[in-house]
Amino acid sequence: MKYFYYIIIYISIFILNISCDKDVLMDWDNIKYIVNNYNEINLDYSDLDSIDINVKLNNISLFDNVGQKLIFVELRGDTLGKIVDANTGKLIKRFGRMGRGPGEFVGHYSITADENGFFIHDIILQRGIKFSLSELLKNKDYFGDKPVFFKSENGSIISMVPHLNSKFVGSGLFKEGRISFYNENGEVIGLTGNVPISNIKAPPAIISQAFIGQVAVNPSTHEIALATRYSDRIEIYKKTGKKKYILRGPKNFDPVFEVAQRDGYPALSSNHQMRIGYVDISVTDKYIYALYNGRTRGESDDSYSGSEIFKFNWEGEVLKLYHLPFYAGFISVDRNNDNIYLINSSDHNKVYKIND
């Protein structure tokens, strides 16, 4: 996924030519802070179940699980997608190629699984495709369900996931609002939230880029979580889009950035002081699991992984903090038993499991 953050920078150049005169506000009434009264668990390798993947994996950009199957999507290769048995590590199915045709991808950025399959959003094509796992496994001519092409005049959509009643919810480099809702045809039907406040004067869409994050949806209540990458904050919205609360911490930091000029347009420029917050998020109907980094770019060469996992309930209470013995690039939680799957950022062919 980290390669697509460079793509995002260039996408933003063409949508950020906006006035800086208007103040950007944030009107969260309910702000919660992480306090250190949770259960901290220091894990060793012996505490983890390991799964050796028997097919070579390189440059993973997406990871999730469904029905005791692990779903990997790579950045490049003859086939980008691989489905692997979660118990044995054996390859079951390959799918998807690089391209713009049926079942193909160019800028695959977010994946969301449910009990029947998974949904992949492509930020370059602004297209989403739902894959039925059963159809994909049995039908070699199946390239996913009918794609949805998303339309937005408010800025580029970055993270998109299915929501209620065949609709979708997403976040992005928006000039207005924080979360957008889309119908089954990819048309905007609603907007909620505010561009976050920043002490750095910048166009709203640049501030949205600085506060970029991943969206996840509670499979039962359809509440929405947005976990930010360059700030340690998680925003929670009700299924209607109404703000519920914002969770800050553990270090309570916001993005550090500058506004540069690229091709005559304002663009976000970061430096070694940029601190990394939540790098991945996975949710169930009861819990939010967030992979946390907390380091600055100057403190680490790898700012796209994390060594801590916070477990929250949907009311914002911290239940556990797992300290990992390695840096993980991705997490995915089994929605049936709360097992946490992790990919070692230095060895993509090694998947670990925490029995939560």
C-alpha cells in the first residue's frame, strides 16, 4: 500500500488549487483520550501461531481474510491476487491482473471482506468490484460482480468500503467534509464531518491529505471508523453519518507538514518530523483493532508498519494493547473468532496469528 501514497501526492496536485482564505473548523463535541489503564501484553514469537505461505509474495498492497481464507493482493505480477488456506498456507486460487478490464486493477488501494467475499477499491480507476468467494473459487471465468464507478466533484476518493443497503462510504482528499456516502451507482448522496483543524495554513484538501486515513464499517451496526495515518486519532460516526466521538492518543499528535508548489499548484510536503499514527485497521461488530506506529520518519526507515495493536470497543474504551516482537505491515481480524492475522513487514511470506 505504501507505493500508492506517492500516487496520492500526484493526484492531489490537480485538485488542490483552492483558496486558503477560509478558516477550516472542527466541531467535535465528544472528544475522548486514551488513558493508560488498559491491559498491556508483550508478545514473543512463541506466543504467536505462524503460517508459512507456500507461494512467493512480493510487494503486498492489500490483505484481508474470509472463511478461513487469506486474501493477498500484490502491486505487480502476472496475477495480483492470491487466495491462501489460513490453516495450511497453501495456495488455493489466483485472480486479477494489472489492467483496466474486468477483474483487473491499476491502483488497488483498499479491501474489505465479509462472510461472502471481498470488495476492492481502485483509486486510479475510481472503481469498486465485489468478489463472491464461492464464485471465484469455482468459476474460472468469473471476474467479479458488476463494477461500480465512483464520481466525486469534492476531491479524490482514497478509502472506499461497502456500507448499508448496497451503498458505500469513503474518505479522501476532500475540499469539504470528512466522509462521503455513495449510492449503488457510485453517485454522491451525502457528506458529513468537517475538514480537521490545523495550525498550518493550507487549502482544505491539503489538510484532508495530511489527515488521510482508512475507513472501516461495523458489520452489524454500520457505524463508521476513520483511523488517521499521520495523526493518532480515530473518528467514529453513526451509520447516518452523525458524529459520535473522536478518540485521541496515545501521544496526541497531529500531522507535521509544509505546503509546497508542484506544477504551479499547492501540494503537501512532509519531512523527517512527520510522525506516523495508525497504519492499518480491522473491525468486528464488537471491536476495533488498530495497528499503530508512533514513530517519526526520522526515527525509522519504515513508516508503513507498526509494532503495537490497540484493541478498542466501539465506545472508545481501550481494552488491550499488544506489543509485537516485529513490525507488521498489515492486520486482519477474523470476524467469527477475533483471531488477528499479521504480516511481518520484513517477510511477506510469514503470517502470524494472535488468538485474541
